[in-house]
Amino acid sequence: MAFGKRQSGVGAAAQALNAGTTVTSSRVANEMAQGSHPFRWFIMLVACAAGLYHLLVGYGPDLWRDHRLSGTWQPAYDLQVTDGKCERTNFVITFCNAKIKSAAKPDQAPIPHSFLMFFSSGGGEALVPVRSTKDRSAVSIFYAADTKLWNRTFSLIFAVGMMALLDLVALFGFLNAVNS
């Protein structure tokens, strides 16, 4: 028997063993040719819209406030930062969370503060609580409100743009799946 030469009778046995898989693979091929189900595109559309809403409503107002009060931040000696940490994901996105607690009123609930940055990390920076001279109720972290303000702004713009693009792709995919 020579290597690479066809042998008689081998093909028929192989076809008999794979008889059930050809029906399954043809069914999968037909589903792929018809396109995906509109429900999948609808789920993606809703998920991307929810992510876009979360970015704009959950993160946007704090960033807008920091821009509006830029240059008015001064250290707040009556506040202290607790549970401050930054987590970097894939060397690209950094999520920072901290709680700002009043030292003068220890029974008062701490104020949660979170922000995100692209291509930057916390870098061991001190989390100094600051208060605005214009609006005394506005408190933040100096690192987020002054040092990394433009990084946070461009990060939000990029994240919103990418989420809107994914939402647009999901919308066109949904409309295409419905019309086919």
C-alpha cells in the first residue's frame, strides 16, 4: 500500500460513518445563509443602549461638574478618603473608586466617588479630598478633578463614541434581520 494513493472501498465506509453529520452541517449552513435571528440583534441593541445611557447619565454629570468648577478646588481638611483603589484592565482602562467621609461628622454616610481613565493609572497618587470654593457641597478627589480632568474627558468621549457605534451596528443588524 503506497502512501497518498486512493484505496477502493475506503470512501464508502467513510461516507457511511459521517452520514448523520452532513444533515446537521447542512442545517447549520442554511441558518447561516438566512442570517441571525432578530432577537439577538435586539438584545445587543438594548445592551449597547443601556451602556450608553449608563455612561452619559451615571458618569457625565460628575465630569461636567468638575469642568464647571475647574480651578476652584482646594484641599478639604475636614474630609478623608477611605477605600480608595484603582484597578487597571488590559493596560488600557483604569477604574478608580473611593469614598469621601467627613471627619467632622463621622455618623454621616460617606460619599462614593468613581472615575475612569484611558491609558493612565493611579500611579500611587495620594487621594486628597478637595472642595470647591464656588459650591461648598461639591467634593471630589484632587487627582480626578484637576490632574486627570482632560484624560477623563477624552476617555468619556471615546467610550461614548464606541458605544454609539456599537449601538448603530446593532440597529442596522436588527433592521436587516427583520427585513430578511
